[in-house]
Amino acid sequence: MHNRAKLTPLIRKEIYSKYKEKMGVTKWKKKEECYQKLWEFYRVHKNTIRKIIKRGKIGDFTVHKSTTRENLGHCFKKYVFCEKKIYRVLKRESEIIRYEKEMAGELAHIDVHKQKNIKWENPKKKKYWAGVIDDATRITYAEVLSDKRAKTLAAFMKRAYKWFLSKGITIKKLLSDNGLEFTTHHKESRHLHSFEIILQKLSIIHKYTRIRRPQTNGKIERFWKIINDNFFFKHTFTSNRDFNMKFKDWLAFYNLKRPHGGIGKLTPIQKLEKLLEQGLVCL
């Protein structure tokens, strides 16, 4: 405990010394005036002041934990709440099934993440990261977008699909959350959604995560954390243009040189080359 926090042993000793020096009188009315002044100065209830002075006479300035029925009841409720929360977390983690696809292109993950503000740039101009990551190889295509509208994401997906084709990968299935940039909340109108239309044209099966379960799309969610820890917080940027240039360089480093623990300490491009040799690539 900080030795100068409110009502620590140091403060309790100070309260008792002030009482003893200036207000150590015997008449009850004078004592009440004394308690009132100490209460107003330290903003502590008069009953607490009485306890401090009573214990101070025997040299006890330690902090005593309350054992009243109300306090014990509150502590018990808090304990039960924490116990239930731990149980929910353990149950949720036990339900998570970790997997990895055998073939490159069998499943890809897509997501949009708001970019943090860059110093000297207008904070009202929002920027978003958009990324597509292959489940088997972890090879990733990402861009910085000015918005996250469905049409913008549809154009981004078209560019990402062509980029993966240039690497020898054909995306067969795509997993996304249920955001309005990826789909609609009504199945009847999905055929009118811009992002759904581009997936149909590219012959990609659209899969959706469970609502309020970002763990289902954990590979791309982990990618955003890697960007923040290994890129955004380790570099300084003078403008959005400077940011975009450094981001492209870092993304090339991520795909070509950075070992990934989830694929046996291989880089994404090494894992892709390994699968190409084995013929485990969707064409």
C-alpha cells in the first residue's frame, strides 16, 4: 500500500497527533467539535475518526478490515461473481477447436480493423486495415482503406483474389464475421449485397462466424495484434503516405522472412512452397 494513500497508517497517526495537540479536551461538546473539524478536513466519517482516536490511544494505527455483515455479504457476492466468470472463461476455452487446413486456398479469413490515428494527421479521417489470410500457409494480403463500405470491400476482395492467384493459390472458401460490410442480416437480400455478389462471381463459398465469437476468425484477429505489436508501435510515421510505404515493406517482411509459430517456425512463403511441392494447393 502506498504510504501516502488516504487513511493509511501515516494519515491515521497524523489525525491522532492533530487531535492530541489542539483538541485533546475532556468535555463531550468540545470533542464533537473536534471530530467535526477532522471530518471536514480529511473528509472521513465521524465514526471513523472516533475509531482512529480510540485505537491511537493504545498505539494502533494499522488498517483494520471491516467484518460487518454488509461488508462480508458484499465480499461473498464478489467471490461468487468471480467464480462464475472463471467458470465461463474455462468453458468457452474448452469449446474452442483449433484447426489448420491441409491445402492452401481451402479456406481464407477476411476481416477489417480500424487503424489507430497517426500523429499530425486529421483524426476525423478514419483509416481501416483490410486483410485476407490463408488458413494453411498464413500468407496474407492486406491494404489500408479509407472506409469499410461493402463496395470498397468488394473491390478489395477482387484485388486480393488476383494476388493469391499470382502466388498459385485459388481461394475456395472465405470466412468472415457478420458485419454489414460482408453480408446482410437477412438471407433473402444477400444476393443484392456487393460483397456477396463478388464472391459469387469468383466462385467462392462464403462462411460466417458465430455471432459475438471473434475466436472463430482467430487467425486474422491474431494478425491485427501482430501488426500493432511488431509494426505500429515500433515505427514513427510522418504522414499516411509514409505509413502506407512502411506498411507495404513490413507486409513483405511478414510473408517472406518472419517465422510463424503456428506453422512450425516456417515463414508463410516457405510453407506455401512446401505445400506446392506436395501438391496440396487448390487450383
